[in-house]
Amino acid sequence: CLQASIASRQRRIEDAARLFERASALYQRVIELQPRDKLSHFNLGLALYSKAQLLSHSSLDKAAGLSDGASALTCYTRAADAFEECVRLEPSNRRASTYLSLCEEALDQIESRSGLRP
């Protein structure tokens, strides 16, 4: 029963991670067409940040054969880039600034644990 519960939770996490990745791809496409679209940069960052949170708080990285949070690291890095661009386009966007800070904190934590930061 416990094994089934764990497997079910893992599937839900994997499904959510795939949805965040699909959303990220769609926002990236919008950005390619409209590079100054602040909302798309913000939403791209939010989707990537959300996926990174899922990955860093689950065993999905290990299940996928990735060690030391490499997948979460990539998502946090990409999210930080998106939030940074959003802030560049709209310096008064406090939410984007806040999420950028959260990404940087998460990257610092990963780096201090594993030395993986690019």
C-alpha cells in the first residue's frame, strides 16, 4: 500500500513537471515572436521556477538518473534568466525581482551543497 502511494505521488510529480515544461516551451515560443513581452518572460520564469521547486523537493532528479539536483539547477538557472529579462524590460516589477532573488538563493544553496552551478 505504501509502495503504491509512493508510486502514485511520483507519477503526479512527473506529470506536473511535464506540464511545466510544456508551458515553458509555449512561453519560449511567444518570446521568440514577441521578445519584449514582459508577461511572457515572467510566466516563463514562473513555470521554470515551479518545475525547479518540484524537482528539488522530490526524488525525481534521482529517479531520472540525475545526481545532485542537476535538473533543478537547470530550471532555476533558466527561470532566473527569464525573471532577469522581465526586470530589465519592466524595472518596477517587484514580483519578478522577488522571484529572481528566490532563484538566486536556490542556486546558491545548490552550489553550496554540490558545486554544480554553471
